[in-house]
Amino acid sequence: MAMTSPSQYGNGDSTSRFCIYCTDQTGKLKARNEIRAGMIEYTMKLENWPRERAKYEVDRLLAGLPAWPAEVGRLSRTQL
């Protein structure tokens, strides 16, 4: 997520590279699979997309984030 206020940063720390949805209560980055699962569910509801489409789009989004930039190169569309 694009962070525009301190409350959106992990642990409220505006120097964090990660948002509140990607971090635990201490500001530590959550596991990728935990973040991915939550984002897939959220995206399915928000966009009214089937699971496979949501998985594909979430994986594309995660690949552009600082924690997982190399992930997209290792995933084929059939794995998503």
C-alpha cells in the first residue's frame, strides 16, 4: 500500500519500509504466505474476482514490493 500517514507504516514507524498490513504488532515483516492469503481474500471480495484471478494479480503486486521483488520471475501463470 502507498503509505501517506505514520499510522499506515508498520508499528507506526515512518522509517519502516513496510505497511501495517504486512507487519506484525512489533513492526516485523509477516511471512509472505500469510500476507498473500489475506490479500487474495481481500481482492476477491473487493474486485469480485474468482480465486485464480485474485491469486495472479496479488502475486504480480507482491513481486513489485520491496520484500519480494524476485518472486514473480520464479512463478508461472499456472502456479499462480
